[in-house]
Amino acid sequence: MENYSASLNNVFHALADPTRRSVIARLGSGSASIKELAEPFGLGLPSFLKHIKVLENSGLIASEKVGRVRTCKLKRANLIAAQKWFDEQRAGWESRYDNLDNLLITLKGEEDEN
């Protein structure tokens, strides 16, 4: 199995919070200002900016300031890395289930012979 870096750990840490997951989901439909992103949560701007910082540190989003407006956009590379990790986990478990199914079929066949 591939050795995953600290960046993947940061991605899972960032996605562990429902507010940050909502921000990622919103940015999936396009860039947005910090003010637009913060609006649905009823958080003070300093508290919300902590969430933005975690998302930026994880490499899930990038922000750019133009004048007085800071706009965020989604960066998909680390989401793709997380998806790859999940796919590898799923493949491992599917293989285990297939082996278990085969064992049960074999045992059932031996039981029927007796």
C-alpha cells in the first residue's frame, strides 16, 4: 500500500468538521468570497477564518485577495488523493468479502456432501 503523506492527514482533518465540509461543497459549484461562504453559518468572521485557514493549510482551497474582497476557490488535487485512498480501501475490503464468500461456498459444498 502506498505510503500517504502528512498532506492526506491534513485533508482528513479538514474534512472532519461539518462547517469545512459545507464550505468545500459550496466551492464545488464555483468560487465565492469569504463573506458569502460565512453567511450560512452565523459565525463571527474571526471564527470562520480559522476554518478557512485549516482548508488552505490542507491544500483543499486557495484564496486570493483583490482589493478588500478575499475570494476562495476549490483545489481538487488533494480531494482526488483522498478519493484514491478510499478506492484502495474499498478494493481491499471487496477482496476480503469475495474470499469470505468463496470460503462459505466451499464449506457449504462440503457440508452438503456429508
